[in-house]
Amino acid sequence: MTTPEPSPPGGDLPEQQLNRNWTELVQELRAIQVGVQVLVGFLLALPFTEKFDTLDHFEKAAYLVVLSVAVAASAAVVAPIAYHRILFRRGLRPWLVETANTIARTGLVLAGLSMCGVVFLAFDLAAGPAAGVAASLVAVLGYVGLWLVVPLRAHPPVRPR
């Protein structure tokens, strides 16, 4: 009878860790994917409203920028699933996990920017451009604080021994 090899630190073998990382990434993407797609749908419907015709050139340009960023966010958060379908069972799990992680991070940044853009548009239309700029800056600070500062403060950097 042979004894099993000891597990690496953390308990997972490399393949198990890759599979767990992929599963966790897919779960995270499912959460953001729905929100981004709803946002894109909302933005796509705006030109068909009566209020849209009252927008000035700057507001229409801002709308098109926000729509473009939201569509890019949607593409980024769906891309890892497309990668998986194309590369299924080709032995490229390490590349898939690493690349999907990078693209997912990009998608999160684009989603945050598009949501801040929507805040700008809403406040601009409701209270004027100054309110739009102020509200979108508050939103940017909120996203940076919650999505970047909080997690980085929760996990201090590893010090070399």
C-alpha cells in the first residue's frame, strides 16, 4: 500500500486549484454580468424616449461614450465564457484562468466607469452639468473606495522574511 503524496500548502493540487479558481471566477462574472447587461439595455432604450431629443450635443456625446463603455464592459464580462466554450477540453486551463481573470478585472473597471457615466447623465439632466460632474465624482470615489481601497486594506502586503 502506498501513502498518498502530501498536499501542497492550502490543501489543493495545482489542477484542483485551477478548477476552483475557474469556478469562483465564473460565479463572480454571473453576478456582474446581469447588472451590466441590464444597464446596456437601459441605455439602448434611451434614444427612443421623448426626452432624448432635448439633449444638447455634449449630452448626446456623453451618452454615446457611456453606452460604448457599457457595451465594452458587457463584452469583457462575457468573454471568459466564450474563451471557455472555444477552448473546452484543450488542456489550456492555466491560460484560461489567467486571461479570464485579467479580462474580468477590465470588465469590472469598465462597468464601474459606465455606472459613473450613467450617474453623470442622470444628474446632468435632472439638476445640470455641475451636479452631474459632482455626482459622478462621488460615484467614482465610492467605487474606488469599495472596490479597491477596502480589499487592499483588508489584506496587508506580505513581508519578506
